Amino acid sequence: MPLTAGNFADLLEPGLRRIFDIAVSRPAPVRTMLFGEIPSTQRTEHYQGMGTTGLVPPFQGTVPYTDFDAGYRTDILNYEFAMGMTVERALIDDDQYNEINRRAQAMGDSFFITLEHDAAQVFINGFTDSGTNRMGASTNGADAVGLLSTAHPNSPRDTGTTQANEGTLALTLPNLDTTRQAMRNFTDDKGNLLGVNPDIMLIPPELERTATQIISERALYEPGSAQFDVNMFAGRLRPVVWDRLTDANAWFLMDSRLMKQHLIWQWRIQPEFDRATDFDGIQVKYRGYMRYGVGWDDWRFIYGQNPS
């Protein structure tokens, strides 16, 4: 098909769409490693927390029936995100295809970076009990405190009893042991142990060396031990290094099973690529669009340490 002012948008779109899609879905985003991704079908998704029923009582002739207490309800709104670019007819006439491709890749890169940025903000904002994210949504959870807090209420019916998943300990082997034990002591709304099993350590690049010395499968002995004491953490935790974490000292311990259940990324519209031609056909506008929500519905999958 010969190139004309009327068809150059049609000829360009398939190639630009492919470049955009490749840039958006480049390998190994940390977001997909941490968040449980679910499809969304409405403007706001509601996640109703549910309490436990406690221990099963001994059978004494009749079956006792119990009710679930309502937990906190989490509402996650889907926000819209969009960005566009223009391609002038003159770029085609002058054979500037590399420039056109670079624009499509740059826009795709922006979408990828945005997804990672908004996912990382969940952890960056996790230590504050007030504030909003860049979309204007509260950074607090449904229990009115941050993801990481020293005073999470047990339930809407038991706000006087609280638990903590926030501390100020630096990343050392003894402090890792303390944090892990604190997580293993997490209880449900009835006060029973949940059986949390932390197996992921999330860290910024500045702590990668320290974490490797502590939890690498080759770290068979405790660092600095003159007696070659066995390192119980060797190979037991999976390190996840995320360049987008902005605090060089903060680190996080998580239970991966609970993490995928309670750390939520909901897709309303996955990134899409489309175009519109102006009236005289001299330039074409291409745009990307996506819509999603991000949050959590329970804090018990994580413990965060934020040394000053």
C-alpha cells in the first residue's frame, strides 16, 4: 500500500503498538512478584473482612453454631491514567522512523514506571498514619492506621486491643530473629495464633549487601561469629531488592502466602494503545490508557522496620 496522508496512521499503528506493549511489559516487575492481581468489574471494589470463629469446642451431644464477626471493609477505587504522543507527517516524509519508535517506547516506559511507582508507594507510605497518595486517596487502611503501625485494632468490635507490625530496628541477624518471632506471634481477632510464616525480605539496594550476608544460602555461619555458630536463616528467606524504595534503612519481612491474599492490585483496564487522526491528517495522536486500584485488606502479612 502506498503511503499517503490518509493512511500513514494505519501503517504505523501496528508497529508502534508492539513497541508500546513491549515497553510496558518488560521483564520482572517487582509489582507482580508481590501483589495478588485480580480483575475488577466496577468503579470501586469492596473487600469485606471477616473474623474467625475461634477454636473448635469439644462435642457434647449437640453441634454449637457460631457467627463470624464482621471485620473491616476495604474499598479500593480504580483510577484512570492516560498519556499521549503525536507523530507529524513530516517525520514519515523525512524517514525519521527511529524517532517515531523512540516516542512509542518512551511512552511505554512511562506506563511501566508508573505501575512500579504506584506499587512501591504502598510500602513507602506504609509507616505513616496520615496522608494521601498521588491520586488523592488516603494512605491509611480500613482500620484508620497505616499498613505498618504500632497500634492496629484487633477488629471493629475490639478496638481496645491492638497489635504492632512496625518497629525501628536496623537490619542485623538478631533483629531479623526478633522481627520474625514478632510475626509468628500475630493473632487473629479472637487472640489465636495465625501461624504466620515469614519467607520474603523486601529491601532497598542499600541493604542488599547486609541482607546477603545474613540470609544467603551460602551464609552458613552467623556473621562475625568466632565460634562458627550455625546461621539458622541461611537460605530460608527470599530477598527481593526494589530500586524504587526510597528509604535506605527501611526493610520489610513478609509471609508470601498471606501477601498474595491481602496485598491487592486490581485491574479495571490493562494498558491499551489507540490513536486518533486530526481533521487535515498532518499529524496523528497516539495515546495509552489504563485503569487500576491498589491497596491491602489486612496487615498481618508484613512487618516493617524503619530505623531513624
